[in-house]
Amino acid sequence: MRFRTRLMALVAGMIALIIVLLFGGWWASGRLLDATDFAYQQGLKLTQIVDTAREAQIAFQRQVQEWKNVLIRGSDLELRNKHWQGFEAQEAKMDKMLQSLSSNLSTLSMEEPTKEVKKTIAEHKLLGERYRKALDKQAVLDVKAQAAIDLEVRGMDRSTSAGIDSLVADLQKRVAQRFGDEAATVRSNTSNQVFTAALVTLLLTGLLVAVAVALSHSVLTALGTDPEDAVTATSRMARGDLTERLNAKTPASLIGALEMMQSRLRNISLAIRTVADDITARANGLSQTSERDALLADVGRLRDAIGRIRIDREAGKSS
């Protein structure tokens, strides 16, 4: 793998690590929000169930009160019609509340309360029929008729009244229990999901960290030293300073290649200096001619060029 590729892979690994951490946090928060939303929706439905049951309870109480008003004030036709309309309105409202309650309970799979509601609906319907039957027997609601009707229907509403009261109390207990169960379920599911997300994130993070460490080790091995030292050595050699040993531990690394190049440059420089010394010594033994002077001038320029490269380690340290 090329050095550039290794560096790019290392950077890509770090970016992948960040993405994994962000995704893990996003996923965990999403699951938590979903669980919270589910718990809220369930709680809202359960609260609406209790409210609906209470509305039905109140509607029935008002229906019974309107029936009593019909009996007490029925001698006045206008008041009789008024209170009978009130009776029918409360009767219809209670039926509507009970039907809504039955539907909502079925949606939440609360079978036992659903059966109780359907039973109450049937009892309420029968009660209305018995009220009407008793009322239709009397053309005029005088004192005698009122007493006869009261005697006929006396106590008929107790079963329905007790049933709706019991239903409300039972629903309150069941809803409280359901709240507790839903909260425990949400808490358990959320804990499991967060644990799973944390575990997956931890494993992926560990894997990516291991890959990053391996790539970092590979990059450092390819360099043979710290990147800062490699840059310093390269800059020093570029200035012509070959005096410092690089002490490369890995010959196949970049710093190993630089050390080999520095050694060869030093050897070449030393060889050129030796040859220049030999040429100068031989030229000094020759008669002074223009060719000899030109040769010595060329050797001098060669010495000047070689002199720009620092190869004497002792000199390099002192300087």
C-alpha cells in the first residue's frame, strides 16, 4: 500500500469513527423518542378512557334526574316535554359515551372491561325501554299516575347505576395498572435498545480504533521515525548538511532511504574531494603552463562546489 493511500485510509478511518458515533447517538435518541412518544400516546388513550367513563357516569346521573323531573313535574305538559327531551338527550349521550368507550377499550385489547361496557350498554337500553313502557301506560301524569309509575320503575336504575359506578372504579384501577405496566415495558425496551446501541457502537468503535492504530503503526513504520523528525532530516539534507546520523531502525522506511542516500552522497563527496586532492598534487608537480593553471582552476571550482556540502561530522557538530 502506498504511503499516500495509508494516510488517506487513516483519515477515512477517523471520519468513519465520527460517523459511527454520531449514528449511534442518533439511533439511540430516536429509539428513546419513539418509546417516549408511544408511552405518551398510550397514556393519552388510557386517560381518555377514564374521562369517557366518567362522562357516561355523569350522563346517566343526569338522565335519572330528568326522569324524576318528568314524574314530579309531568302534570304540566310543557315541563313534561322539556324534561323528557332532557332525558332522551342524556340517554343518547350516555349511549354515545359507552360506544366510544367500548371501541377504545377494544383498540387497547382490554377484553374484560370491554365485556362489562357491552353489558352496561344492553342494560341501559333495556332500562330505557322499561321507562317508556311505564310512561306510555299513563295518558295524564296526575298524582295517581305518578305514584303508579314510580312504583313500577322503582329501583330499576340501581343495577345500571351500580354497573357504571363499578365500571369507572374498575377502569381507574386497570388504567393505573396499565400505566405501570406500560412504563415498565418502555423502560425495559429502552434500556435494551440503548444497551444494544451502546454495544454495537462500542464494538464498531473498537474495530475502527484498531484499524486506525494499525494504519498509524503502518505509517510510522513506513516513515521509520516521527513525522516531525523525518521533515527535519529532509530539510537538513536539502540544505546540504550530511553530518548528522539518522540512526534508522527500519532500512525499508523513508528515514532508512534518506540515511542510505545521505551515506552515498557523503561517499561520493569524499571520493570527489580525494580525486581533487590527487589532481591538485599531480598538477603541482607539473611545469607551470596555461593548461596546468586551467586544470587547477577547474579543480578549485570543483572544491568550491563540494565545499557547499557539509560532510565532516566533527565540523558539523562544532558549527
